[in-house]
Amino acid sequence: NAGVMQNPRHLVRRRGQEARLRCSPVKGHSHVYWYRQLPEEGLKFMVYLQKENIIDESGMPKERFSAEFPKEGPSILRIQQVVRGDSAAYFCASSFAGTANTEAFFGQGTRLTVV
Amino acid sequence: QQQVKQSPQSLIVQKGGISIINCAYENTAFDYFPWYQQFPGKGPALLIAIRPDVSEKKEGRFTISFNKSAKQFSLHIMDSQPGDSATYFCAVKSADYKLSFGAGTTVTVRA
């Protein structure tokens, strides 16, 4: 009974490269959320997706960041032309439904380091 | 803007003691108040949650106290154990999907 799987767990990129973070939700979950955690801070909402749809991307920077959740396969958070300020832990969560009472389960995160 | 303010930033408690973490919010539209526990290198895991129609919820050694009029809620960890050493986040959620997290409290339980 696998939980939310994120890979890679650690990712090192040079400035200007692209980072691709993957998230496989809990089996049967069709709602995916991405959060970013800076050192010693709480998690900040980035984007909410359902299968093939972006529902809310209000927390995502307008440039260089994009997310998708295709019909088949994992959700992908893509960061183009990474900068040092992108270094953070990125967490994916999934839920069965997108309502207030529905528990969201978090993955173990991808720790991105930009050098 | 921060939707929920959490304090203290860190606390140290002796084994067997009580850890208390407080959170305050402004938006009365929030109707779901979870607490998450996070160990180093791991993702947050739901610990306990409360709806605003109750003032207290207890699960084992963990209790949420909720004060709707003051717009505050707190987590009490009774009989704290070294295994409770972690970072705890309060969060708020309105009738949609978006969790807004506090800044976190690092709890250290000394044996």
C-alpha cells in the first residue's frame, strides 16, 4: 500500500539548468498538490492539479515554473533555468477528493540544491 | 500574507513534561485545523485535526484545544517522549483544498 512517492529524493542542479520533480500519488487519488518549504519555514502552497487540469496555480511563480498531472503517469513540477533561490524542499501531497475534510497525504519530498 | 501565526519557534521539554504549541488565525472562513508532525528528511504527517464545532479533541497523548472566539488553537503533547522530538506545524483550511501552514515549532524532548 504505497503512499505518495516522490523522486528523486535529492537533486543537484547548476544555475541555468532544468529541474524535473516527479510525484506519484496514492493509488486512487486524483488530486495532487505541490508545496515548497524553505529552510526553517512552513510549507507554502504552489499548485493544485487534478488529472489533466490545473485547478489553482496561485502559489507558483509566474516564470520558469510549470506543473502537470497527465492522464497517465506521475505529476511533474518543472523548474526551468534554476537559480540559487529555488533551493528548497518540494513536497507533493495527494488526496481522494479536494474538499476541506479530506486528508492530504504528503510524500517525503525532493530536496533541490542549486549550485 | 501569513494566514496562521505559530509560536514558539522552538521549545525544549524534559521527558514526561507537557509541550504546548499555539496558533492564531484571522480568517473566520477556516473550518479545518490540522496539526502535522515532521521528522528530519521526511514529509509532514497528519497528527490530529479538529473542526470548529468542538472545543477539544484528544488522541492518545495529543490534544487540540480550540477557542473559536479568540481564533486560536493549540497542541498539547502530554508525557512528552524523546520520540516526539520533531517539528510541528499547525495549518488551516477553508472550504476548499488549500492548506496554509504555520512556520513550525521544533520540539526537543530531553531524556
